[in-house]
Amino acid sequence: MSNEVVTLITVVACLAVAAILFMGLWNMFKGGDPNRSQMLMRARVIAQFVALVVLLGAAYFFGRGNGG
């Protein structure tokens, strides 16, 4: 996989986390449904896990290429 593809996947994963976070904050500030807030919190935790796996995978695979 090329650097550009991994960078794109990483950015998309981080943007997904940010989008879910802001949706949850928006729901909380407007006094929305607490069940929706709970669902968004769970989705954010899962998205953060996926983003972390992507970041660690990128660091592992691209760190191996420079002699380390």
C-alpha cells in the first residue's frame, strides 16, 4: 500500500471520530434524546478504536521500511 493511501485512510478515520464527536456534542447541547447520545458515544468509541488500529498499523508498516 502506498503512503498516500494510508494517509487518506488515516485522515478519514480521524475525521469520522471528529464528526461523531461533534454530532454527540450537538445532540447534548440542543437537549436531544439521551438514547441517541448514548448510541453516538458508543459509535465514537468504536471509531476511535478503528482509528487507533489504523494509526498503529501505519506506524508499524512504514516504520519497518527505514532500517529500524
